[in-house]
Amino acid sequence: MTQKQISISIWFEEEKKHKTFIAPRTNAKTLYEAFELDEKATKTENARELVKSLNERIKFIVRVFQNQFTFDQFQEGFQSFEIADAVRKIMMEIMGFKAAETQEERDFLPDMKA
């Protein structure tokens, strides 16, 4: 069976460039933790819980990538409007789901079949 690669590209301001990282093989334990964090995230009810959940998922992602980058580098490597999508994409890939489409990936033409 072919190993699916989970990768992420993070901007490094001091070097003025993106760096791409590939996660090592993930296992069932990683999958279960991802599901738990995802379920917890869906139950957030206020901004404080949302920030805590986002931080927990970022820390998890850093561990999945075996500390190839730091928590701070992850936070600083995305613009404010990108970080939630980046976290969601990686979590979905870890859980084996197709990554959520970004606005750029969506077809701008409506489905004309009817």
C-alpha cells in the first residue's frame, strides 16, 4: 500500500520564503487523537475555547511533524485568515478525509446540470 504524504508549507519571514515539511508515517494512535481533538473543536462555544482548541490542534500538528518546526513558527507562518484552513486541512488529512477545498480550488461556475 502506498504511503500518503501529509505535507505543509509554512512561510518563514526571516528567510522570506516558504518551507515545505512532510510528516512521517502516521498510525492509529495519531488518528484517534486527531478525532478527539476534532470532536472537541466542534463543541467550542466561545472565543476563549476556540483559541484553546486551535492551540491544542497546532501543538498536535507540530508533534505529528516530529518538531520539524515550532508552535511559534506555525503561528507566524500563516496570515490570520489562513491559519484555520491550514489546521483544518492537516487534521482532515491525518483523519484520512480529503482536505477541505479552499476558495481558490472551488469551481467558480455553478453546476449547470438540472
